[in-house]
Amino acid sequence: MAVLIKYIVERNGVEKMTFTSKAEADAYDKMLDTADELASFLNASTLLTDEAQTETLALYLAQHKDELLVALGAKKPVKAAVKPAAAASDTVKAQPKAEKKAATEQAA
């Protein structure tokens, strides 16, 4: 007999999502909290009149929180990881000067 642990995220008596990890469930719950706050913020404006559209936009913004914070200038963009091609160029830098000079003369 197997024992399964499930973490269920519930909002207003409605089951939203089930997870096997508490950390994932907490992250999803926090994202839903953010979406609720954003929906309240958007409802205060007169720009969106459709409630479903407001909720959809709020959920989208909450799901893309990191990109939104970068766009607002509140967070610096994450630098891309060093690619293997960049690592190969590092080995070129390690060549002795005579080899570099010969390589550039051949290229010219």
C-alpha cells in the first residue's frame, strides 16, 4: 500500500490545483494572492470594465511577476548563463601571443 501526500490549493471553497510538493503549492498560493491584489488594483481603475478580463490580466501579471518587475525597473534583468561557445573563446584567450598573432595573420 502506497501513501501519497497531496497539497491542495483551495480558494473560496473551490479546489484550484493539486501538488505533490508543499513548496510548489505555497508558490502557487502566493501567486494567486498576488493575482487577487492585482485584480483589486485594476478594478480601482476605469480602464477595464469586464471583470473576467480584469481577472485574466491580473492572473497573467502575477504569473509573469519577474518580467513585470524588470519592465517596471524594480528588478534588474537576470544575465544569461555562459554558453559553451563563450567557454571556447576563453581558451583562445589562453593561447600564447605568438599563436594569436599567427592566427590573426592567417585570418587577414
